[in-house]
Amino acid sequence: MMDIIATMDNPCRGLKPTLGVFMKHVKAAWIIAAAVLAPRVTHAADAERFRFLVEAGVLTTVNQEISGYKQPSATAGWRSVNPDLRLEASYAPYGYWKLGAALQPVYATYSARLTSDLLYKDTTYAAGSDGELTYLFPTLRLTGNYPVLGGDSQSKFLRLGLSVVARYAELRFRAGAQRFNDTNFLVIPLLNFEAETDLGGAWGFVASGDFLPGIDGNIFLDGLFDVLGGVRYRFDSGNTLDAGLRLFFGGYDPKTPNDYANRIFFAAPVVRFGW
């Protein structure tokens, strides 16, 4: 059991597949999800229960921390701005279980000087060296949640449930002439919530997220959190337009010599269109 927990705490440990292998898993899971979520719609009432959403924004780095055992962060102050994209599909009869799927790649690149030494696998990456980092974290999420409040309402509700997340993590790090790559593929369960309330007229406030609190260490910094809050405008057609902020943060610290810790905090202003 401790091996499982250790793997969950560390998003770059365990199996080492290629990104192509992960994409094959994503393709297969997306086809299955599409088959479940997009059967033939036979009348208008069913059509209203199917929802599709496209989200786009700018992913900015608030914190990208890579540090050796009992060492300060070697990447303190490193910043990056990258495009953000998320695709969602769901089926949710009012008052019943909602089934959904979401695909979201997370990709960030950095280029800066190391702010501290980093000791990893008997190699020291020296402070002051020119450094580069490529960080990949694509995820596929299958979700089921149930209304605990406002089940018959389209604009005032709270849903709680679970998500199963398949995610591939890859970290490519270079300092001077030295470099290392670390990859991992993992399937983990997350807690899920989704809420909406009226603000008057066609306006509303929406919030949603998936999260797994840290098991050993800091609940927030050593867990995994992907949450969104924003304002929604509802068109007469039933389509929606959201503007908000998505926060993605968490990490791990194995607390073992000759290893490294990684903590991240991304913030993404986003616009979402649903139909």
C-alpha cells in the first residue's frame, strides 16, 4: 500500500512509456467515452441533456519548483506563458447522475538560470548554469457526479462525485551540458464537484474542480488540484459563455536523498463556450 501511495505522491515515477503510448490510451478511452456520451439523440429533450464545451486560455506559471533533498528550489522565479485548451462532453438528465469526459493537455517550457544546486542521481546541476525545462502533463478524465442540491434546476445546483484520471507526466531538464528526463503514466481517482448559482438575469456564477488532497505532507502543496471559478452568461438558445480563472496546483516531495521534489502552481484565465 505504501508503494501505491508513494507513486501517487510522485507524478514522475513508475512506468516509463512514451507519449505515443499515452496518446493511444487517450484515443481508446475517448472513443469509449464518445460511445457512452453521444448515442443517437431521438428528441429535443435528450438533446438538451447533452452538453459540449470548449475552453481556451493562457496558462501562466505562478510557481515551478524543482529542488533536491534538503535543498532550496533550483528553479525559483522561473516563469512561462503557454496556450491552454480543454475539451469536455457530458450527459446529465436533470436530477440524475451526470457522466462526463474531459481532455486537457498541460504544456509549459522554461529557459532561465538555476538559482540553486540540484543534486539528483549522483549528479549535481550547478547554480548559475543556463537551464531549460519542458513540462508535459496531459490528462483524460472520466467523471460521474450527482446533484446534492438543486437537482431539478439548470442554474442553481451543487453536484458531488468522483473522477478517474489517466495522466502522463514528463519532465525534461537541462543545466549546461547535463540533463535528465523523467516520465510516468498513472491512473488515479479524484474527488469532483460542480456548482452554479444565479447572479440575476442571464448571468450566473460557476465553479468546478477535481482534487486529491496530499496524503503524506502538505494537503494542498503535495496533492493535486484543478479548479475553476467564473462568470456565466446564458443565451436564450441554451448555449453558455463563461469567463473565469482555472487554477492547477500540487506536487510531491519524496524526502529521500539523491531524489528531487517538484511543486507546481499554474493559473489560466480562460473563456469557455458550451452548447
